[in-house]
Amino acid sequence: MASKAFLIAIAVVSMIVAPTIAIEHLVGDDQGWKLNFDYKAWAESKEFHIGDKLIFKYKEGAHNVFKADLISFQDCAPTTTTTSFHTGNDVIELTSPGKKWVLLRNNRPLRSRDEGCH
């Protein structure tokens, strides 16, 4: 379910009027990229533009980041074409308008879908 995965429902605004300076958004602010955090509320409190960067900070080896499509997000199942990040200091640049989907997975074997995908 979408509530168990991190959806950056970003309305990336196209730069029609005047370009702005790109902003780096630390995902989760001072909490970082972790389980049990309301990333939907976090994303709704921000304004995103093409060129902005999402910075994912977490303990390397504990979690990872998957840049997903809608189906992968809904299934909470990265595919072989899903881009993964795992450095603990990962950056995704917003290059186009529209919604973006990102999965947080921990790095241990899953016993259930809800256990490892947030």
C-alpha cells in the first residue's frame, strides 16, 4: 500500500516565468531517511522545482533508496530497471515535472511486504 512506502508526491513546477536557484532538500529534514517517518507530510510542506535535488541521508548499509515508477511503488517491489542508491548520502535531481516515487527498503531479508518497505 502507498501508506507503507515513501511517496514523494512532488508537484515539480516547470520553470516558465523566471528560473530560480536550485534547492537541495534534505529528505526528512533533521530526521533524515529512516523508517517510521511521515514523508508524505514532509513533501507536502515543500515546493519543488526542476533542478532541485533530494538528498537522502542515512546510515550506509542500514537502508537504501530506490527511484521507482508508480507500479514498483504500489507493489513495494523494485524491479531490475529500478535505480537504486545505497551510499547513505544519495542525491536525486528533479529533472522533469510531475510526481516522483521513491522507496525506502532496509537491507535485511523480508519476512513480509510491510516489514521492509516504507
